[in-house]
Amino acid sequence: MEIDLPDVIAEVKAAFERYEQALVTNDVAVLGELFRNDPRTLRYGIGENLYGYEAISGFRAGRSPVGLGRRTAKTVISSYGCDTAVASTLFYRDTAPGKVGRQMQTWIRFPEGWRVVAAHVSIIDESKET
């Protein structure tokens, strides 16, 4: 298996950046597109455990668009073969001083393009090491 193929990393980076832009602008249509429409897709959020595409899209549709701005840091994208990648990033919100968010996404290439099949988001106290 080839790890970190440059063309795969570039494709996933573009999909990740598209997701990030959709997230901070509350573009629910793009967010929905980038998650795999499948009952096995899951997202563990800060305050919710969402099992299946319907639960994830329902959460997105009901989420307030206020306060979604953030900045990311230390983003790492790793690919495993041609069709699997993991994107990990830290994020910071001005509305949460002293806190750091952590986000991990598993991306799989399907015929329709790269889609998130699993995501995990959490927030912890920021330490001097982050």
C-alpha cells in the first residue's frame, strides 16, 4: 500500500477546504454533499452522537448559523492507498478562549467523489503544548 500519494493528498485537501468553507458559512447543502449518504456514516460531535446520514443532515439543518467562525491549525491529511484518507485539525473560536477543538474525519473515495464516512469533534482546555 502506498501512503501519502501527492495527488490523493491534494484531492482530499481540496475536499477538506471545501468542507471547512461550508462549515463556517453554514452551507448546509455542501455539508450534506460531503458526508456519505449512508446509514453507516457517523459523526460524534461536541454534544451529540449522530448515527446515519439522516441524523447528521437533521442536525445540520437545525443548527444555528451564529458563531460558526473558526481558524484551524496543525492540519494533517494522510492517505492510505488511493481511496482512503484521514484529515485531522485543531480549531479555535474567538467565542471559546482557552479552548482548542479537535476534529478528525475519515474520507473515502466513492464514484461520486470524496465523502466523509466518520467524523469526531471534541473540545478541550488549551495547553501550552498545542
